[in-house]
Amino acid sequence: MNKKQQEEMANIQDTIYDLAGRLIIEQESEPLLVAAALAATAMGLYKSVLSPDDYDSMIDVISNNRDIIKPFMQVEPTQTGPLH
């Protein structure tokens, strides 16, 4: 990923982090429902833009990196770089 893409990714992550926080805190949505909606959206996006083999590879990358994902409230909103 080049610098411009990294900056765009950080901005997108900040926006989504902010949205998820508002849904959970301000609208009192169940965190598991928010997570499910975000995960379903992400998987649908991946499936729409990746080949079947690349989609399977992405799912493997996500699964193989499960231990580096931080709990939601411990992730800083200004964090840069991808979470996966």
C-alpha cells in the first residue's frame, strides 16, 4: 500500500470506528449486532470485488491474524494502518 492509500485507509477506519462507537454508545445498539452488520458488509464487499480464490485467501488472512486484533475500546481512533 502506498502512502496515499495508507492515509485513505486510516481515514476510512476512523470514520467506521466513529460510526460503530456512536451506534453502540449513543443509539445503544447491541455491540454484537453492530459487529455482525460490519462483518457481513465487509464480507459482501470482499466477495463483490475479489475473485473466488482471492476471497478465500482474504478469509484465511483474517483468520490467521485473529490474535493481533485489539478489543474495540482499546483501539485508538487515530490509529493508522489496517487492522487486519
